Amino acid sequence: MAYLVDTNVMWRRFHAADPAYPTVKQEIDKLLLVGENVCITAQNLIEFQSLATRPVGANGLGYSVSEASRMADEMVDMFSFLPDTPAIYRHWRQLINRYDVKGRQVHDARLVAVMLTYRIANLLTLNGTHFHRFEEITVIEPTPHARKIEFDSQ
């Protein structure tokens, strides 16, 4: 089974100072330990670079470009990287029209388009409400009180 990681989960796996770090780390490490395919895409890395290099006072992480790039390299090493394809755009256009997606949430729709292109059903995110409209996917929120991901013992 494959999982796409939303940017808000991806970067927290590498930022130990964030309050969600222990939960995110536990969920991702559990998936990787049992051999699940945990994926990211170029959009995740672009969003991360923007967040990471923005000043802390502007709701960013305040990293230098080289620090953010080093972390992005670690992310690419840890997760399966899904390259962009023309099919992603076609799925994205269909999604924004079908669900009347507006504003910032067009970025969320693009992650769903990646999922549809690569036939990934599961999304790990801390912003589940942004994705519940998309009937094509299963939203998994790795929070201390959320349902835990269960695996067959086979």
C-alpha cells in the first residue's frame, strides 16, 4: 500500500522542535518499518523550501537556503519521490472543476491529482478538513488521538 505525505507532515518528521514531531515521526517510521511505500512529490519539496526559508516572524522556519536544501535531500532519501507528469495536470483540472476548488486549496487538489496519477489511496496530513471533499482518497491524520494505522500480521 502507498501513502502520500502532505507537506505539513513531511517537514515535521525532520523538525524535532515542533510539537507534532513525536507523533509524525512515530507514524511515518511505523509505515517505513513495515515496508509501506511513503511518497513525496516535487510540490512537497517546493512548499517546504518556501516555508523553511521564510523568517520565523513571517510564519516560517528561518532556515538558510543551504540548511533547507540539506533537509530536502534527507527527505528525498527517506521517501519515494514521485516525479511530475502531464497526467497530474489533467487530474488537477478535473478535480478543481468537479469540487469547485478555490484559492489556496488548489495546491491541495494538486496533491490529490498526484495521488490519482500514481494510484495512491492514502494521504497523511495534519489538515484533514482540506481534503475530506475528495472522495477518491482516504485521509489519515497522524495525531495522538486519531485512529492508528493498523497492519495485517500476514
